[in-house]
Amino acid sequence: MRFYRIVLIIIVFQFLLPLGLSNLRGQSKPAPQTYSVTETNSMMVSGMSMKFYRDGSKALVDQSFAPRPQDPKGFHIRTLYDLPGLKFWTWDLIETERPCSAGTFGGDWGGPFEFSAKLTADMDKQQPPLVGKETLNGVATKVFEMADPKEGVKSKVWLDEQYGLIIKWEMTPANGPTQTMLEVKQLSFAKPPASVFAKPVACAKAEAEAAAAQAPEIKTAHQVTSVHLEDPPKYTGPCPVIMHFTGAITTDGPGTVWFKISAGVTGKEGEGEVKFSAAGTKKVSKDLIVSTEPGGGGGSALLEAAMEDEDGRHGDSIARANNRFEFDCGGGKR
């Protein structure tokens, strides 16, 4: 699950660009690579607490709000980012039975400095007036006020003097009270503890599943061109009994072939491999146990085979052959 930050960028642009906020950054320093930021963000959900931690290539976003009538359990989600690898892991700290999700992202993880830069990047348009300077929540800021005469909306923005980070944003509708849309409560440039970036054990499984889903198609130099499963002898007598299944595999070149023989009534299956030094046909066989209640009947047997790549993987290019076999356990069980 991606958190709300990317959606907020779109919404905030709709409100702030007509007001000229895009020109407020001035000559700010490049965004820091190590920091912790705690903010209250009410753009999408009132009173959402958002904590951002970054240490170079690693980042974590913690989102939460307290229980409320419409959400009696509250909300608490964390997302960890591998920034160079473009990977993320998300887990729920309240609904802990939910599995960790893992995936990739396009590079924009919604960090607070990047978020502010997107909103204040256009330096050549309107120049809203600087109305003062103020230390807000321990941060030295420049204060700007803007108004949209068409919509009657007023905004007041406090920007960090060093990096252009939005420390606070207030909006006053034409006929409504002033609302605090965003406010940074804590800002630190100290290195976050390594424990902040630790993944839960459940995320290892999610990461493996995500990697498997994105794995490239397995290709081999040669292929299994055909398979054949012979009819096993009919059997009458006591059960359980071992039945012998034989088949043949043909390839168009050298390689190692994985194969499996399974039979419906046995509840068992036999796997193996056979090596080809050149194109040709080789026989394969497996002994399977038939274990069933006394009486006549039959079952379906299946032979599957595929050429493996150099890592021992055979992908989904599997050749298959079915056959029917008959038996009679009328002689009773052994």
C-alpha cells in the first residue's frame, strides 16, 4: 500500500499554484539526506500523524491516527523504502494479521523535503509578499501570505529558511474558519537509530513473493518436445500395492530435464531428473503406492517434464501427458 503523500501532492497543487506558492523557496540548500520529521497532516484525514526518517539510501514513513467513531481501532501503517533499489515494504501495526506487502516504486516516495520542493519549484511566476520571519516549533522560518481573489481563499505559509521545507500551512476559505492543513512538530538532522529501518520477519516472505512475481521468464537453449506415458499393467489383488509407471521424454538438444509422475488414487508423486547429452528420447519411471478401499476402479496418471536452465529452474514451459490405469483391490487390504 502506498501512503497518502503522492495523492496529497496533486491536491495541494490545485490549492496552492493559483496562490503563487511555487515561488517561495528562494535560494534554498539542497535537501538533506539524513533527518527525522514529525508532522500533523490534515489534507486527507484530520489529525494524521506522519513521521519521516531518512538515512541516505533508507527511508521510513510512519502514519497513524488515534481511534475515532468512524475508525474505532485507529490507524497505524509503516512503509520502509530502499531508495536506490526502488523497493518498498508496508505493514500494519494494528491489523497485524494482514501480511506485509512488498513491491517497487517509481522513485518518488513522498519525502517532506521533496514534497515541499514540488510545491515551490516554479520561481518565475507570482512573487507573494514576505510578511515576516518567525521561529516556529524551533525552526527559523519565513512567513508568506497569499490570496486567491477569484475563490476568496487565503493561505499563510511558514517556510524553513535553510531548505524551503513547509513548516506550517494554514488555509482560510471565503466563508469558513482557518484550518491548519500541515504543521511540522519536530525536525532533527541527527542520524536516526538503525532499528527504525528494521523490517518485520513477515516482510521477508512478501519480498520473496514479490521477487518471484517480477522474475524474468526462464529461457533455456533446448526444450522438451514431447512426453509419453505408457499404460501400466492392470492389477487385481490386495491393497496397498506398488504400481510401476513408465514414460518417455524427447528433447531437441542436450540438457537436464526435470520430470514428475503422479497418480490420482495414490496421493503420492515421484520427481526426478534425467540428463541428455544430445537430442533424443529417454525412458523414465517411478514406483507409486496405490492405497485405496477394496473394490474395483481406476485412476489417472500424469507425466510432466521440462528442460531446466543453468540454475535448475524450469519455469512454466512444461510438457504433459495423461493416461488411465485400472486396478481392483477386491482381494482386500494387506
